[in-house]
Amino acid sequence: MKRLAVYCGSASPDDPRYIQLAYDVGAELAQRDIGLVYGGGKLGLMGAVAKGAKDAGGEVIGIIPEHLVKAEVANHDCDELITVSGMHERKQKFTDLSDGFVTLPGGVGTMDELWEAMSWSQLGYHSDPVGVLNAFGFYDDLLAFNAKMAAVGFVRPAHQNILIAATSIHELLAKMAAYQPHTPIFRMKAEEL
């Protein structure tokens, strides 16, 4: 994995552990010589993950919609700051530039990015690992919901291991490195669907 897209919130929760977590993840990626591709913002967890990577000497590529640049939330300390027209183009760039996806705690935008990465994986638009860092139990309910979708039959058996979860970045990166791509829907026959 040469570069990973990191999805996370632009908010700064009251609990300082979340900002520290993001900073530590950015630093860990840089120490492993893994480039960071992220949302290009300077606020909240986004800003912290980029700062962690930069402080540790890592590559930082930000991808930000032009309306957020105009709102003055862009991080101009990135090695490369790519301005795109909107969110669809932003998510496509994440996929094009990355070898996998790491999801840190975040809100609605973070969930949008995670679910799209999983959906695109199921379909076959990419074959990269999709990880969730379940720090502080933040994603316990999401992981339970994902398991329920599978148990009910809304996630095919071939796709039930797309979402990779761990409670530490070290464990998550190890699991992602060992990920074996599944058979995407685009390559399945009707009777397998």
C-alpha cells in the first residue's frame, strides 16, 4: 500500500482523544512510508491527520471541493492540494489515488465516503481494502449493523469480509495488507446473485 485514503470528520469533538488519534494515524502512515490522501481540510480530525503525517515527514495529498476552498477551510500545507468541482469527483479521486481506505471517527460525510468505498468494492469499481478504525468503540453499532445486513441476506456471502475493522491502527494496517479481494458483482453470474 503506497497511499491510503483516510476518511474522517472535520469537526473537533470535546474529547481530545479523537484529535490525538487522527494525528497518530497520520504519523504512523508517514513512518511506514504510506502516503496520505484525505479531504484537504485544515479543521478537526482532517487537519490533525494531515499534521501528523507532515510532522513525521510523510506525503500529504488533499482533495477538496472548490466551494470548501472558498470557505477558507482548505489546508494549503499539503504536498498537493487538488481542487475538484464536487463530492462525486472528490470520491473518485480518492479511489484513483489510493491503494485502500481507512475510516476514522466522523459524521455523515465520513459515512458517505465509507459506504461508497464498500459499495464500489462489492460492484468491482476497485479491489482495495476498506478499513474502519474502531477506536474507543466508536463504530461498535455500525459494525453490528453491517453484521445484521449480512445475517438478513442483504450482503452476499462473497462480500461479507469487505469491511475490515480493528481497534488499533497497527492491527488495521496488518489486516488490510493481508486482504484478499473477493469476486465483485460485475463478475458474478445471475445464479450467484
